[in-house]
Amino acid sequence: MREAVTKLMQVQVTQRELEEIFELERDIAPKQKRIEELKQDVKALLISKMPVELGRFDAVLIKRMLRHVPWRQGFVERLGEAAAEAFRKRFPASMFCEVKVEEHAVLPLWKGGAPGQEEARG
């Protein structure tokens, strides 16, 4: 029993693990920054209802409406349902958008003719 406790006490976070975490974070930081820049650009275009070029990838906006829920119950208790509804209409919810990029299946290599009349290439 003492040997098991002694072995557990010797376990520690190694410098090698810490160094690897540090190095990986440093390697991906510029890529994460670039991803965020690109997503902001795409988000602005999608919000402006610009079309997405046809191809292997597609981008969509994921919209989330946020309201602080606790305020409503207190409001209803003190001023009533009608006042709460009127107040809600005066102040719209906050909308947050996130860009989601999806990959579609790659078009078959034999595509080439008019739709429905493709010919296999040998």
C-alpha cells in the first residue's frame, strides 16, 4: 500500500508535456487568427445575402437569438404579463451569428455531359 502511495506522489506534470502544449499553441495561434478573419469576412457577406459560389464547400449562418430569461419572470410578477410583452416588443433580442463551413461530396470524375446525359470517360 505504501509503495502505491509513494508512486502516486512521484507523478507530476513534466516539462516535456508543458513544452509540447506551449509549442502547439504557438503553432496554431496564427492559423486561428486567420480563421477568425476569414469567418468575419464570410459572415459579413452572408448577412448581406451574397450568394455562395457553387462547388465543394458551402457556408451557412447559424443564428442564435439571446434574451436574458430571468428578467421576464420578475417583470411579470411586478407589472403583469401585458407590460412584460409590451416591454419585450420595444427591445428586440440580441442575435449572434456564427459561420459554419460544410464540405459536400466531390463531383464524380465522369461528369461532363449535360445533366442526365453524362458519359463515362475511359
